[in-house]
Amino acid sequence: MPNEDHWLIGLRTGSHKQKIMPAKKKTPAITSYTSNPVLATVKPGWKGTPLDEDGLFINHEYPWKLEFRNVFKYITHRNPQKTIKNQDTWRIPVLKDDQWLTDPADKIVWLGHASFFIQLSGIRMLIDPVYGKLPVGKRLSDMPVAPAKLLNIHFILVSHAHYDHCDKSSIKLLSRNNPQAQILTGLKLDGLISKWADNKIQTAGWYQQYQLEGGLKITFLPSRHWANRTLFNVNTTLWGGFIIEKDGKRIYYSGDSGHGSHFNDVGELFQNINIALIGVGAYSPAWFMSPMHQNPYDAVKAFHATHAKTFIPFHYGTFDLSDEPPGEPEQILNKLNAEGKIENVLKILKLGEVFHC
């Protein structure tokens, strides 16, 4: 039996005593829109973040709801790559030199899975901090830096509620050590995070820009995904990605996302993106994963759609969350790059490696 992926963590922990009865398939539909009324919307003509007939968040393209029959099928299916996966000894290299913490230069450092440290013009940011273990899914790589050393942080960005992106212990630690840091996230996720942290929290709908000072602009963007912590709060909080802008530099973070036209929208709305951080892992089996995560081939298409100069992949190799071997995403990307099928620059980072931007 394969490891249950991170979106199933909440389902399993929240429903292990409850019998789930099959339900009739219902095509979800957008019935209304919402936003944070105090924030500006940057996309002309955008109605707001869509809601379904139950008032829950829903993807604006390819509306989708979790079907428990597919969850059961995924949990019980046999992994056709099991033998290859068990023989895959590849691990992400980890650099333990943390001198970058005191270097004032603009930089990006991959901390593992979907977690990044970003510094622009002296402003220090963390994205999706998850520094320990998950309820399920073995951790395969060490942290490149002790989490307690992540100090003087100005902003903590949380893309969505899933356990491998929104971690209670990591956020509590960062909050204690960085009480001045603002937390930026999607609509209604403040209800959960405020239980762990006393920091100021701003929430945004898709294409909304947070209220910031000093020339820093951060905008919350759509992704094709979903969110939950338990069986009983599916899609009650919003998911998405971010674009960070400061002093002429633009960094795009996709969040968790299946493939969709929102990557084209990002490329059209935000010109001259310097770096695109795009997820490339947890894509197998495709019949279950593709509405939520991209395989490396689609991730390359997404990168091209953004017209970004540099592609940095993430969301692979740190946790064992799906059927594909941990090294497969990187192998595919390197092959595509060698064949000249990736435009501009592919930069595969080691954990703890500094990428100057």
C-alpha cells in the first residue's frame, strides 16, 4: 500500500472512526465570489475568488470536489513503480553551511519540499515553513539549517492549509522567535494560524495585493488545488501562490497546483518575472494527482507560460508522499534540459544552496 499523500492526512486523522458512505457524483459549480474588501485586486475584470453552492472555495477552472471513492481507490491501489522506488537511493544533497543567514545579498535558499528563504533588499521572507516530520510520509532529507536560526524574519507566507505547507510546530517556533513578522496567507486561513501565532496576519483572495510598505509588493495568486485539515473542513480555507516584487525583481511561487491557464495569466499580468518556483513532484498516480499537482513535463509548460527567466523546481525529494521514486522528477527535468526542451534557465538547487537573484 502506498503512503497516503498529504491531502489525505486530514481525512485520515479526522475520519478514522466514521464510516464514509458513497455519495452521488455532483458536478460542482461556481455560484458566487468573494474577496478581502480592504485589499486591492490587480487583475482587471476579476470578479473575486469563486465559491460553490455550499459557500466553499472552488477552483475557477476545472471545478473539482474530492470523491471518497477515489480516495479509497488511491489508498488501496498497487504502486506499479514500487520496485523501482524501493531501489532508488537518490537523496537531495544538503549543504549545512548557513553563512547565507548573515549575507545581505538578494537570494533564494531552498530549505526542503515547499519551504524557501527569500531575501530582497534586506527584507527576509519564509515560504511554507515545514521543518520537522509530517503525520504520514517519511522525511527523506535533513534541514540545511537549524530552524531556531531563522531570525529577523519580516514575512511568513503560507500558501494553504495542507500539513506539508502549514505546520503548527514550525509556525509556533517562528512566531516566538520573530514576533515582528507578518503572516500572509489566503482567505480564512487566519482562523487556524491565529491559534498558533500572535503575529499580524493578512489574508487575501486571488489576485489581491497585501498592504505592505517600503516598496515591497506581494500578491496572492490562483493555483489549481484544494485545502483541508480534517474531513470536516474541506475547502473552507483558500489555497494559492504568490508573486513577490521588490526593486525591479519579481519572484513567482506557484504553490501546489495542477496544470491550468492561470500560469498564462500570471505571465501576462506580471511581465519580466526573474524566477519561477514551480512544484514538480507528488504527481503519481496521474489519475488521482493531476488535478492537484503537476508532473515535470507540465511544470516545464507552466514555466514557459510565465515567461520567467529562471525555473527552480520544488515539492519533491523531501517527503515520501506519492508513487513516483524520489529522484524521478529531477531525472526527467535534467533529460528535458539536455534535449533543449526547457527555454531559458533550469536551476536545480541543493538544500541550503544559495541562488543569488
